[in-house]
Amino acid sequence: MKLITRTFLACLFLIQNATATEWQSSLWLGRGDVWRARFPVTLTNPSDSALEGSPVSLTVGNEPGQAPLAGARAEAVRVTDNKGTQLLFGLWMPDQNTAFTTGSIPKGATLVVPGVCAPKSSTTLYVYFDNQSAWGLADFLKKRASTDINGNFEKGTGNKPSGWQTTQTGSGHRLSWSTEKPFSGTRCLKAETDPDTEKSWFGFTRSDFAIVPGAHCTIRVRVRGENVKGSAGWYVHVGDEKNSQMINQTSKAAEGTFDWKELTITFTVPEGATRMQTGSVLYGTGTAWYDDFSFETDKEPPRASAKAGAVERLTLHESGNNAAWPADCHKPGWISRLFCDRKTGSEWAYRLPVRVTNLRNEPVGNVLASIDLNSAARGIVSPRYLLTFNSQPVETCRLGDRLLFSCTPPASTRLTYYLYVADTGIKSAPSKPAASTLGSDIPSDQILADNAGTTDAKAFARLLNSPVNLVKNPDFETGEKMPDAWTCSKADSIATFSFGTPGGFGKRYARLVVPATAKESWRGWYQSVPVKSGHSYLFGAWLAGEALSGPINLHVHMRDTKGEVVPGGFLSAGPAISGDSPWTPMFNTVITPPGTTQFQMHLTMNDHGTLKHDGVFLAECLEAPSGDPETPAMPAKEMAIWPVDPVIKVFHETLPVRHEKPFAISLARNEEEALQFALRSGNDIPNLKVEVDAPKNKNGQALTDFTIGWVGYVPIDHRTSYYNLKTPTWELKYPTGSGSSDGWSGWWPDPIKPTATGSLIANQTQAIWLSFKTGANTPAGIYKGKIRLTSERRTLKAVSFTVKVWNFALPKVPSCAAIYDLRIGERWLADGKSREEQHDRLMRFMAGKKVCPDKIKADLNFKRDAQGKITCDFSEYDKAASLYFDELKFPVSYMPHNFYLFGWEHPPKDILKEKPYEGEYPYKEIDRSKLRREYKDAYQSCLRLYWEHVKAKGWADRLVLYISDEPFLTKKHIIDQMKALCDMIHEVDPKIRIYCSTWRHCPDWNGYLDIWGIGHYGCFPVTEMEARRKAGEHIWFTTDGQMCTDTPFCAVERLLPHYCFKYDADTYEFWGVSWLTYDPWQFGWHSYIHQSSTPGEYYYVRYPNGDGYLIYPGHPAGFDGPVTTVRLEATRDGVEDFDYLLLLKSMADKTGDKEAIRLLSEFSSLLEIPNAGGRYSSKILPDPMRLATLRLQAGETLNRLHHK
């Protein structure tokens, strides 16, 4: 049997029993370390109602019952329930107004935990602390257990009243804590809006109210105003996670100038409501003041008490840590004499500490441990590994992206192994995936097959029939007609269950044949294995197939004593196979959820064809998390500087190259090009300045348009992917799957800080970014300059560099449109700029980087009078369109959001209060092909009015109607809905171009969509691309979830225009350039957001790391304006590459130049569809320098041909 080396394995977590008393060590963001202290908290609920996340507080101090956290690191605090489930919590300063997340916790602070407790009972939580390696959390419990709502606004600090937050402020919308004529006391709230400023729902808000369904509530507040135009008043929103506005009430005071007026809002809390937000309103212009707020309810929420117990401490023995490096690594000139892997001759690049921890009071005998090799390879395309313990080699089994080894950790001990990593230097072609499957019905939520690594089949075969494997008859060698210990699905005359030969690990394998005529049903083999709740397991099998109709994975169900699937009990392993597929290993790991007693292996499918299984495996395993890479210390007086191609990310552990490379770049006219170089020193240099002498040509002319930047490093908590959860709001949300990228947890280069000065830390490599721009008339030739590294007015290092300007120019307006949705959220308003100012600034910034916003910033206000006539004022839209098209020269825009109709599995939105279908939302039993006549009339009238206007302005050919994002194209009602909506649009004018990001192909929509937004990695067949183009339709690439931070090369950002060129698309689009859920300087990942892709169904989803933004707000890091990233710069380079390719093709067509023809072929060979996807940059661009070499050759060829 030939074993294919593809596998897709999840992160392993430390083996543990999740009981109330056992120590939890694999808490989130522990960074491979363990918590050394904890204390219990007893929650008591005396009421007749259950507590479901209500905030309960403890004072930090040393008195009995207080939380003994004074002096502890806030970053290391974690809270769990008595089953080990991690919970949100909050830390508040003694003033109760300031959340506290970093540094030493002061005495008198407040710890707030979520109360989850049955009526008239008690429960125990555990608070863990003392982990020096732990990173701080990004999410905290937002509610406080406070009965003081500070309604008279007398309490506060600085310019902020205690307990109240501000939202959507800017230079034109200002909020303050005022002393100007309060209604009572000395303080009130004040809101100001400048004349002619756009209306905004800015104001003071508070959301930490405890409410009870059925309660009758009253809000009272006093408001006065001065020169108010619009609405000054107060609002309240009441709802739950799914619908935060079950109640949305606003009480308006008055317009103009008026003295204090009392406003009253009354409401009854709806059933199921869990949250209330209330606050001030000044929707218009003028000034308003607010005072004397009160909230009354006739049903008090249940309240619990909390009492902390004594601190418990953990003592661990250490073994194997701090093993010495080989002696050669410490001699002068160590860079050129790193000790070598004698087998390959390649140098060990670094080593990673690998820790196995046993917290039990008894030894753990001969168990498996596993290392995630994605975290170890760190962008090395062809690595080799050596695992050692106490400097002695350890036998290992390579299983795709996992390295397994056997260990016997003593009681209460942590063993430290060291994994040495070498780069063999072997180059490979871009990897093709085995398959691409959906992580959910959302088309962009792809699970990309991973062609990583190699599998040591012989070593695995030894494990298969060893005592560690809990599966009975794992190789199907025992049994006569059917394999012993396995059960097949219920009698099904149309499916065939049998043995096949030869097996991969013996004579036989399990064979299932389902003919194409069979109805869809889950069929296959099953085996239930007893397991322990809260323990960590590695599971997997080898799969192969013939004529498989759909993607096939290995599945498991985790069940409780009643046979029910436990929450979180469905799991799969991949990569998926389909069609004719050779033997492929699929493995994954899991910590069994609470209540799990049976681990049921499902060798099943819901498709047609022949499916084969062999080598089924399930074993308890220990996590062996790897720490940050270590390199030998560099001598204090040594300093290295070397150039790095800008598509390659420079990490803190990146070592200098053995052979010196010239500091040189080349570029055309009207181009920008970066010279990235890396610095590394043996000692700290706190104030290092990069000085650049402007390069000059032989005539003394200088290139003065350049910038200097220090690349910033941001933390990434976990390998990127889409992560979905359905857990209560009070539980801490974090990824538990392995991820879908070639990244790892650690520090990643991304923002380019616009500064020439920074701090260089000893033995940490730092990337520096110089970017040079040329104009249309920049003289061609060689320019020479110098880089000087200075500190305290002393030059530490100097290098010369050259810039070559070629004698041809790129067009001022890029030929490839790279569309990035521009979204302005709250984090972009922190510097005081208004939303409009930020949008304008970011648009201009994007124009400078040769990327295009999604649409003209001016949605339309269509109005329908009593006679049904629809009108619209286009004046603001025309101004915005003129800026967009005429001044900034953007090539394309989506039509206003008024015309966008639906996403995912949702029905179309209402238009001018007209419903799309008869009946009630969500129209489950309605024929989606039949739109209401009134709905069509309203939509078509608006569209026709707009379309005639833009045609008259000459903009129509640059506008695209984005109809739907990622529709569920396998659902019949969505297929019918799309066709009806396209017909509705084309009835206005068949020339209106309809765009939809379908990702995959839906044959039913042929002839309906004008532009298909497709995935670039193989989910839309190349043959179908050609067919759509022949039919007169167009192809764009859609790229959601692809441009993540944690992949070692800026490959997809650079290559997307290359895909456009090769596959005849002139545009690609990405859903966000500025979408933030955290401060990206502080957290390089996204929060879990509450989302619904199907009406009535909600879940939490976390998007890939860095997804949706390639620009940082400068304000949090002390910079003015937007800050670029290495990813955005690669995007610009790719857009410029597209014009190189066009110029090459033009010259090849005109002159027949052999070198131009060869280069076009070479560039094309860089790309393949299918491919592993953008989150696997080391697979789609395994040799980044090949791209750099081809671009240089292309420039020289164009330079020569233009010279002729």
C-alpha cells in the first residue's frame, strides 16, 4: 500500500481529569507553562431563581473571604467552574470605573465572576494565578455587580463618570463630564455636535443592568438643550444575544433651546431578554445636557454571595530543562559555525523546548506525546528534526504534521525535551491539496487540505497493534465475513460491506461500496471505545476511495452514559478525500468534553462510491507543547544586518544568512518598491536610529521619496482558521481545533511603524522597511545610497545600497482592480477624527497603495410619497462619486448598499417597508421564486432611478451590483431566490452587472449572474471558469479568510493578481481592509462575534487572524493616521506585478521576444489550481526567491525591449 503523506491534526492539550479537585493546567494562553496557584470561590444563591451569568464580586485583599490576588499578575488570572470550563471574569480598580487587565493587581480591586448556580444552592469556582509565561486575555466579563448606577453622575475620574461609557465620538461629536448648570449636584453629562456635521448615534451608554423577564421597568432622566436640530433625548435597548433590540425605545425632549425636561420610558422586559443598554441621544446638531437618571424595576434579579477560600499551590519537579548548546555555538563568529546536522550537512536553525507535564501524584507509564510540527517548522519548507532529552536522541514517529514519541513522566514532574530544526534547503513546487471541504454552509469557511510533511508508516505500524491503541481489531485482520469488534450500519441491501485486499497494515481493509443510485444516508462501520472525560486523545485512520462523489472525512461521536452525544461531541479529522484517492492518513486530537464515557469511531459517509478504511487508531496522549525558538546567544559586540525579500516575513528567531547578499532593489517608473533588511545584535540597543542617505545617480540626482519603518510584531494566540462555538455568554471563548494554516502561536511581523527609531533587543531579529517611490519622470539609472545605524550619535554599522530605476513606466491607474471593503468601526475613531474624516483619509491612503475601496461612500435615501412616487437626492452621492472616480481614480465601485439584497441563507431584505414574499419572515414554506409585485415595483423603481442617473453621469460602466455574499448555493430555496432577484434586476436593464461571491459554481445560476466571485484554490473548477467566460460572463476572485497574519510569507497577497492574469480575471475582492474587533497592536486575533447565517440560528464565530484588515490605526501606538502592513505592501507589489505581466505580454506579442515568452511561462508555472490556499503560504509559494528572481528578470527584459 502506498501511504500518502497528507494529514491534518489538531493541537494537543495536556492530559488531565476535569474533575472539581484536579488541577487545570491547559488553561487558555498558558504558553506551555502551568499555573502554580489557585483558590476556590464558593458561590451561594439564596434565591428561588437560577443564576445564569449574573455578576458576583469579591474584593481583592488578605481578609478572610477576600480574593487573595494582591500583587499577582493580572495577565495570568483565569477562572473555571467545578468542571474545568473556563469563564469570563473582570478586574476593576478600587474606583470601580477602570477595568484592569495588565500589571500587578492592587489591594482593594474587585474581582467579578459570573454567577452560575441553581436556586437555593451553592457551587464552587476556581481562580488560578501565578503563571509567569501566560499571556493576558482579550475578553472579560463586561457586567459589574454594582447596584450603584451613578445616575446623578457625581462620581467619576478625569472626564468620565463612573460606570458610563462613550461611543462614536469624533472631532464633530464630543462628549464630556460637565459642571455646566446641572439639574442637581455638581455634575451632569454633555453632548455637542458641530453645525453641518453628519448625524450620528453617539453618546453616553451603560449596559451592566440586571433585568428579569416580565419585570415592569421605568427609566427617568432630565435633558436640556441649546440650538438642537434633530433629536435630543434618551434611548433604551432590551434583548438577548440573538436580538439586542427586542425593545428599541427613544424618548425625545425637544428641539431648539430648552431648560431641563424630564423624560420617562416604561417597558416590560420580554421573555428571554438578558441584557439592557441605555444612554443619551443627540441625533442632529447642537448641545444637550443630561442629569438625574434613574432605573426602577418591580422584579429584583437574584443575587449571589461569593467567598474565597485558601490558596493552594502546585509544586513541580523539573527535568531536562536548560540543556546546554554545543560548545561551537558560543565561539566568536558563531553565525558561520552553527553546529550541523551531519546527516544532511544542513545547519540546525534553532531549537524549541518541548515540555511534557504530569500533574498527577503518580507516574504515567509509556504514553504517547505529540509535538505540533507546524509550530516547529516556522516557514521552513523542507525541514528536518531531531528530538533530544538530556542531550540524547529520542526515537520518534513522524505522522504528517505531528511528531509522536513515547515517554514516562514521573509524578508531579515536567520534562523538557529539545527539538532541533534544520532547513534542508530542498525546493519543491507549489503543493496541491487533496480536497477542499466546507467548514460550514458558509462558502468561505473552507477547510483546506494540507499536503504537509511525511508519514513514517513503519513506525506507525508498530504503534497500531501496541497496547497504547485502544481500538480493537484496528487493521481488520480478525473476523470471517465481517471484522470482529466492528458494527456496520443497519441492513441496507443497496450498500455492500466487505473486506478488501491487500491491506496497508496486513492482509485486509474495511470496504464500503455505495452505488450512485442509492439515496443519501449515513453508512459505514462503528466501534465504541471506553474513554475518560477530560482526557486528551489522538485518533485517526487511513482512508482511500474510488469514484467518491463528495468530500469524505473521518468522524467521531463522543457520548455519555445514556448514549447521548455530549455538547461538543461531534468531531472530524481530515484532509478530506474525494474521487479516486490513494491511502490518506486523517488524524486529530481532542480533550473529551465533560460527561464523555464512550468514544465512537465512525468510518462512515453520506455519499456514493467505494470507501476504504485501515489502520484505525485511538490512544490517550500527552501534550508536548513547544515554547518559543531558542538560538545560541550572539556575542555582545557582534551585530548583523542582511537584506530579506519583502515577501518573506522576518521573525525574532530569523538568523543571518551565511552568504552576503547585496542591498539592492530595482523598480520601474510610477512604482513603489521595498528594501527590507534584518538586524540582530548580541546586546540591547535601546535607541537605535536608522539613517538613510538618499540614493543619487551619477548626475547627482537623488531619490528623495522614500520612507523608513520599523516592522512591528503582534501576538497570535493560535493557528488561524474559522472557529465556531455555541456556548453561554459568560464562558471564555477560544479555539479548540488545530487550525487551518501553516502558522503557529507566537509573535508575528505585520504593521510597519512609521518611525526611524526603535529598540533592538539582544538576540531578537528586527525587520526594517525602506520603501522607495518613483514618478513618471524619474530618470532611469543606478542610484547609490547608504544606510547607517546610529545610537547616541555613534555609528554602529553602515552599509551601501543601490536602487536601479528601469526606463519604462507602469500606468498611473493600475490595470488590476484590488477591491478591499472599507469599514470604519469604533477603534478608528479613537484619535478624535469623525467617521467621515477617517473614511476620506483611509480612501486616500488606499489610493496610494493602489488598492480600491468597495464602494462610493454615500448610501441613498429613497423616499416614497403618498401617491407612490419614489424620489432621491443624488447630490451627496455625486460629490462622493466625483472624488472616488475623478480625483482618486478608483476603477470600480459596488452600487450603494440599498441594492444589496441578502447573504448566506437569509431572505431578501425589505425595500421601502415592502416585504419580498407573502407570509411571515423567514418565509420557510414560501415559494422563493415568486416575489411580491409590490416588492419588485419598489426595488425596480429605486434601481431604475439610480441607474438612469449614473448613466447620465457616465459612471455606469464602472458600477457593479453586489447582490449577495456567500449564498447557500446548495439550498433549493436560495437557488430559486437568487434567480428571481436576478430577473428582477435585469428587467430594469440587462446591462446592469450583477456580482455574487459564490465561491463555488452553481449551475442553476448560469446566465443569471454576470460576475462570479470564486475561490482561487480549486473550489470552482478551471474548466467551469472557461465555460463561464465563453458564455459572456466574468470571473473575479473572492478571498475572504485567506490573507491571515500567521503564515510565513506574504504569498496570497502578492500572487492574487498573478491568478487574475493567468485565469483571465481583471479584479479580485477582499471583504475588509480595516475591520477590527480588538486593538490589533495588542491582539493579533479576532474576538468571537455573534452571527446568524440562517434565520433563527445563531452561533459565535471567530474569523482568521488578521482577516478583514491590512491597515492599522496609528493612534493606539502613538502614530498619526493609518499604518501600513507587510501584507498591504505585498498586495501593492502584486498589483504592480500585474502590469509587468501585461507589459511582458504586449512586448511578446509585438516582438516575439523569446525571453519575454519564457518569463510569461515561468510566471504562470508559479500558480496551480487547485492549491492549498492563502493560509498555507509555504505551500503555494514554497520558493519565494523564485518569484523575486522572475520579477527582476522581467524588469530587465522590459528595460531592454523599451530601450530598443
